Amino acid sequence: MRVELAAGARAGRHTHPGDEIGYVLEGEGQLLVDGAAPRLLRAGDAFVVPAGVVHDAHNPGRAAMRLVGVFVVDKNKPLATPAR
């Protein structure tokens, strides 16, 4: 799916029932994975978040961050679940 994270926005801490594979098309932002240092992502970068790992994305910039996300999940489960 195409994902857009507006300037100054956060996706919100969440998990997926399967792996998330992402590729940044435009802009930049931070991938925030629980237990890991923040990772700066820029256009051309790719990332993988394993199933069940709590994560968030933050765009502290002034322009939208656009990416393509591929989710390898069970189609009978919600795509994302908010984390506590």
C-alpha cells in the first residue's frame, strides 16, 4: 500500500500480525522500534519490521514522507493493532 505521513505527524505505536517491508519514496522520517535506537529513513531506504514488534514512525520534517508498504499478514486479522 502507499503510505503518507504528513509533516510533523506520527503513525502511532502499533504492531502487525506479520512482517512489514517498506521502501521510502519521498521525504524522510524516523522509524522508532521498541528497544532499538531511532533510525533515520530517507528516500531510497528500505526497512523490515518483524511480526509483532511494537513500532512507530515520526516525520519531524516540513514535507510529507511517502512510502510503499508491503505487509505479509494473515488476511483474517487486522492489519495493525495499537500498542499499549
